[in-house]
Amino acid sequence: MRIKLDENLPVRAAQRLRDMGHDVETVLEEGLGGQGDETVWQAAQSEARFLITQDLDFSDMRQFAPGTHHGILLVRLSDLEQPRIAEFLDAWFSMGQVDSWAGAFVVASSRKVRAVRP
């Protein structure tokens, strides 16, 4: 999967996803850190990448309707769970459902993953 990792996720998460065989680019590696959401969104879309973010500005499924983009994973973890975010990404991406996430709006927490597909 082609992935864009937002700046609000740890860089080590990018390496773990790469180790799983994904093509991952990060907002920080591309020099987009501190840029607005629209810039990050356009970069992900123009590169046909699945965006992984914790930014609630991407949480409106009406604005980011499934099938109108390359996919979004909105990570919803508590402050106490933040240090384990790379582990959660490992688990979510090992579930075998990732291939069906293309174009989907996915919300993941420590308890469940919900995907709304096109």
C-alpha cells in the first residue's frame, strides 16, 4: 500500500510500516511539516497515497466520503496509548483487511477498527 504518514505520528511508525512492505512517505520527510491540512491532503491525493493521521480535521466523513479519495485512517488513541502507536499500527496492518481499505474511511482505536468502504 502507498501511505502518507501525517506529522502527528512518530517516524518509527513509518519504518515499521516499511518493514511490512508498504511504500511510506512522511509529511516531515517531504518538508511539509507545519503546512495546512489542505496541503497535506493534496500531497496525499496527488501521490495516490492512503493518509494515516490523528488530526480530527480529517474526521468528517461527509467531507471525506469513501470512494472520493485514496483512503484515510484516522487514529483515535488515548494519551496513555500514544507511546504504543507504532505497535497498534503493526496490529491493524496485520489484520488482513488492509487491501480493502483503498478509498475507505477507516477509524481505529485500541478496541476496534471500523472501515466504511466505497
